[in-house]
Amino acid sequence: MIRVEPQPEPPDFDEKVRKPGLRALAELRGQPAEKRPGPKREVKDSIQSKDLPDYWTKSLEDLHRAYRGICAYLCIHIPHAVGSRTTDHFSAKSPRISPKPEDAYEWSNYRLACSLMNTRKGTKTVIDPFTIDGPWFELDLSTLGIRPNSELPETLRERVQTTIDELGLDGDECRKAREHWYQPYIEGEITFSFLQRMCPFLAGEIVRQLGEVPEWRKR
């Protein structure tokens, strides 16, 4: 994982996601809500995540575009059509778990994630990519395994390791996903600039550990 810079909220996000989402929450709580087409929602004593209308999916294309298609956790590009991209609610969308269920409809709470990472994360506590400040995660370029940077303070090192374990970032599937881009690069089939676009964590570790990339590999 590497730091992910938060991107601005799309201009139409409020109208297509936040407002209808908050209206739905108000209805589910039995509170006054703006009128809308269709039948009124049933009031729930205990709201579950399945009760929340998935208005966040309307912003999925915006999310993919804003974050250049890169999974916030695996740091690999999620292609259109054949890729399985999802909106991860960093703060869980379940009102039973989240202190602020309104976050289900907040752009700042969304992380672009491939389905594997979203499923594995669920409601687990992992490091927020928005908060990473430096090379907290270190890649072994010989095995493509991932580990905490040994220079981190112990408490932070433990948090990094927990995130690796919870998301399975060091597992075979994730190593193979990185190998899918690393092997063509070391064989000269793709350039470094292309590697950076497709797998920025791997590209960053190459530079950090090996120094400058030859000019002919950058093109």
C-alpha cells in the first residue's frame, strides 16, 4: 500500500448520492423527509446495511476516474469491463457498526477497491490509505512479498502487519497480481512509465530500493 491522495468530490455528487441517501436514512428512521417518487420506505427499529439504498454506486465511475483506476489497497489498476471495481466505505456503512451511518453517502468515505480487497476488508480495522505518510509497506523484489518497513516505530509496524494480514496482501493471489506486471517489466516488454500507471506501489519500490530507473526504461 502507498498513500492515496484524497480527490475532490464530483460536482453532481450531492444531487445523485448524498441528498437521496440522507433522505432514505430519514425515512428509515421515521423522520420527516423530502417527498420523492415511489412508495415510502418502511421505518426500521434497527437499520442494517442491506436496508440502505446503494446510491453510492452512481458515483463508481467518478471514483474510478478520480483515482486513475488504482485499487486503494492492492495498488493495481482495475480495468474497465473485465475488472471488478467496487466502492469501499472506509467507515463501515452499517449503522449497527458505524457511529455515523450518513458516511454511507459521503465521498470522503469512499475508497476505490477491487472486489477481492473490499470483500476481505469488510468491517475490519485496517490502515486508511489516505493516512499513509511514507514507505510504511515494503516489497521484497525477489519474492514480491510484502512486509512492514523495519524502520517504523513498533506500534506502527504492528498496525501495518495487521493490515497485511487482514487483507491478505502477502498471499499468493496478491503476489501473482504484482508478478503479472513485474515480469513483463524486467523482461523489457513494458516501460517503467506504464508500470507506474498500472502498479504504482511496485514501481515506487523499484525506485526506492534500486535508485534511478534507466532513461530507456522510462519511455
